[in-house]
Amino acid sequence: MIQPNDIQARHDEKIIIERKAVCKVNDWITKIKNKKFIASFSGGKDSTLALYKAIQAGEPVGLIGMLDETDHFSYSHRLSPEFLEAQARAIGCPIFTRAASWTTYEEKFIQLLEEAKEKGAEVLVTGDVDVPDHGSWHENVANKVGLDLCMPLWHRERREIVEEFVDSGFVAMVTTVNLSMGMRMDDLGRILTRDYIEELVERSIDPCGEAGEFHTTVLDGPIFSAPIQVEKLDIIRKDEYAFLPLKLK
């Protein structure tokens, strides 16, 4: 028979575990407080929110944007170098880009980290949400260069993340969708709002898009000096993906 003391002990143990988890998730603040950092930047919502939170605690040296081997587009979000530069100018940070294939991606990324370290960076900031406690790719490359890793969104509840993004005043447009994961062509061009988040949840879609359901492009927000003015181009289909290219006005 379970004794009352056993129940209380299990309850206390559960509270301790939960408190340790909260402390671990919030540990990013102590890692970056009053330090210079370089931020991995895709132009999408997660990396932008992570940057926003990091700026409130540390000092940015710049942003890193990785381009495909053609040097025409960024990985995943398919943004042009000119578009990434426009975002960076609006944010007020220099952006350092490098073209790479999948086989040279890590090598080129590490080169950019080394250059950032020479400029005074002590910490790498990323928008990772679901990665292992240890041994993640970003942790490995940061260790190789001698930088600390800071992940302001790590292990947070996904809906909470995207709601904070919207409530903070950021404006992001859906520009990539995976049509095999519940997303539709008419999702392209939609702006993230509380109502749209609710709709995605009702459609059984992760509103944070962490499994690759969709990607966004950030056009405005509290760290932007001015909105990014864009023109929508013709949608591109490739296998199960659809992309909405954006052109700077």
C-alpha cells in the first residue's frame, strides 16, 4: 500500500524536476548577459524572435545567413541575398553570408563563426526549439570555434512561441508550404495572426511549423526600423513544396 509520505515524496520530486527543467530552459539569459553574440538568421520567425530576445540581454556583432551553392537563395526559406540584406539593414545589424553545398555547409558556417569571433563574438544565438540536450549540430560547431551556444526558444511550448512572436508586434508572411503535411496553396501569402494560429491548430498543424510544415518571411517588427515592402511573384511548385517568391519594392 502506498503511504501518504510516499505520495508527498513523489510530488516533491516532480516539483524539483519541473523547476530544474524551467531553470535549464531559461539558462540562455545567463549565457548571453552583457556579451557580444553572432546570430544564425534565416529571415523567418524563429530566428528573428530568438534575435529579438537576445538583443535585450546582449550585444549583436552581426547575423549569419547561409546560401545554397548557387548563391541565389537561402536554405529552406529561399530568400535572396538582397532580401536578407534588406532585413539586416532594417534590424541594424550587418549580415555575413556564405554560399555552400550540403557537403561544405558545416565548413562554411564554421568559417563565418571564426570571423565573428574575431569581431568579438562570444556566443552563437540560434532559433532552435527541439534539439537534444547535448550534441546538437549548432552546439558542435560552436564548440569547435570556442563560442557558447544560446537558444532562447529551446524546449518552449510551440504555440506559446508563435503567439509571443505575434504579440510582440512582428509581421511574418507564409512563403513556403509542404503540401503533404496539411498545408495548402492558399496558405501562401497569409500573415501570422492569433486567428491564423488558431486555424492551424484546428487543422492539426503545428503553428510553429517545427516539422517543416511551413516557413515564414519576417517583414516588420519591434527591431525593424521600417517595414520591408514586397511584391508577390508567381508561386513555384517543386514536388510536395510550394514557394511564394517575394521581390523587394
